Amino acid sequence: MKIGFGSDHAAVELKNILLEHLKEQGYECVDYGAYDPAVKTDYPVQGQKVAEALVRGEVDKGVLVCGTGIGISLAANKVPGIRAAVCSEPYSAKLSVQHNNANIIAMGARVVGPELGKMIVDEFFQASFEGGRHENRVDMIAEIERKYSK
Ligand code: RB5
């Protein structure tokens, strides 16, 4: 699996830690920036980059980090086909895949520390979408997207 990573300046360090952690597990990792915590960058830039790379098929899943994980996930979720879930604990990360078929995990570098962050991505990448009764609900989200994309 190929994973795209993105962050703003506030979360470069956690993004790098998560990237190395997943790379050690054998995932192919692509870094879409930011690269320098000293250079301020606006979170929609990297949120959009990773989201578009995912819908283009360049990567299969994404990891996005900003101060809270909120701004960068909101930006990514504007790209049709993206389901980015902000999680600050592993249980929600796992359920975001099992029930919501999330394709991007987001978190806040000012909210979670590196060890908790690693547990969150581990649960996210080990989980599988359960389909069944959840399929229709995820389809309903896509239907809302279609309605407002016209
Ligand atoms: C940057 O200061 C901060 O606003 C950003 O990282 C993020 O938390 C926004 O949602």
C-alpha cells in the first residue's frame, strides 16, 4: 500500500515520525510536505495535495496532520471521494475505516503525542471496511457530494 503524507508547519515533526513509523512496517510513503517547521504554510495546501493525489490514484490512503487535525481534514474533505477522519484515539481510527470507509486519517500535533499518534495510524491501517449495512450509509455521503458538485 502507498500512503501520502501531508502537514502544515505546526505538524512537520509528527508527520515525519508517523511516516518513518509506517515506512518501517513496509508501507511505501510519499511526503507531500510541509518540510520545514520554521516556514509557515497554510494547511489547505497540503490537505488538497494529498486528497488530489489519492483520488488520482497516486496513493491508496493518506495521513494528514496540522495543529488540531481539523483544518487540514476539512480541506481534504472538499475533494469528492475523500473521507478524512480526525481522530485523537485509536478506537475512532479503527471504526472510521470499519464503518465509514475513511481513506485519510487526520490528527492534531498539538493534541496527540508521537506514541499515541503511532497507535492511531496502526489501528487505521490494520482495519478493513466492513461493508454490509455501512455500505449504503457511505453511498449516501457520496450522494450528498454528487448533489452539490452539479
Ligand atoms: C496553525 O496555527 C493551526 O491553525 C493549524 O495547524 C490547524 O490547527 C488548523 O486547523
